Amino acid sequence: MSGRAAGIDWADVRTGIGLAYGTELGKGQGDAAYDDSTALLTGRWGSDQTVEGEVRSIRPTDYDFEEVELRLRSSLSSHNSTGYEVLFRCSKSAAAYASIARWDGGLGRFTYLSQKSGPEFGVADGDIVKATAIGGVITGYINGVEVLRATDNTYDHGNPGMGFWFKKSSTKKFWLSKSGGMNTDCGFRRFAAWD
């Protein structure tokens, strides 16, 4: 299932050159800024799920926001996205972060369940990120080390998948810089999911 085809309001994930990456333009305002590129696996999945990906991050900057996202117990339908997302900013600077979010339906409707910031919570090229949903516990890992944990029992079923968020800075400092990130600068080289 892809974001635009199944959910209408979200962007699609593309694949090519050994890479899965997002397609959103990164210029949306308000709720439209959260049109994350989304792709969910099809089929029937058990409640306990694990998702893992190898990060590609080329030329990250503090001006652009580039996130890789792992989805758990998720669903997509017309104007509706639900489930859990474990996300990591492609940065190792002080502006890096990781979060667990619960998607609550319409575009821009989500709730943060856990948020951490600092260089140890961001990701770099080649890092392995993993997310698990076991019972009511959602956990995020970077290179095998747990960095996030939250408890929530809103969703007990759904499909695993991936997502990306790309947001271009609109500050004057950005426009005077040489930053010019592209969607293909950030993505997953490898992805797996199991229950």
C-alpha cells in the first residue's frame, strides 16, 4: 500500500538505484507539511512486529529535515493513516532527534509518545535502525542499542512498513546557504519486517 494511492493525502515511497526514498516536496505548510511518504506491506500480520532498515544519508544539514521512519501496526485508507511510527532524523549534530509517534487518522493528526534529542539519537549513513511492537511496548533502536521506548495500547493490529519525511527550511539563513537537499539523499538501502 502506498501513501498517495491508498491514503490520498500522503506521498508515495519510490524505489530505485538500490534505495527506497520519499517523494514529498518538503514545502507544505500546516497539516500539509506532514504528507510523509508512506509504504505499508500487504498481507496479514501478527500483533508483535519488528521492522529494520539500513540508512542512507548523504549530505545531511541542519537546514533540511530528513527523517527515516519505521511503521508498525499501521493502516492506510482514504484520508486516514493509523499506527505507530518510530522516526530518526538523518543528522548527528545537536539538532538530531528520534521519536515514537502514534498516527491518529487525518493528515497532521498524530501524538508523540516519546521524544529524545541530541547527536546520539540521530542517524548517519550505514546505521541500522530497528523498531518493535511487543504487546503494548513500542521500542526504537540504533545499531542494536535501545534509544526509545513508549507504552500505548491504541492499536493492536495492522501492517509494518516504512516512511520518510523531508522538510526544506524556509529561513533566510537557509536560502543564503548552499544547502539543497534532495529526497534521494535520505532513505533505506535495505529493509526487512517480520512478526
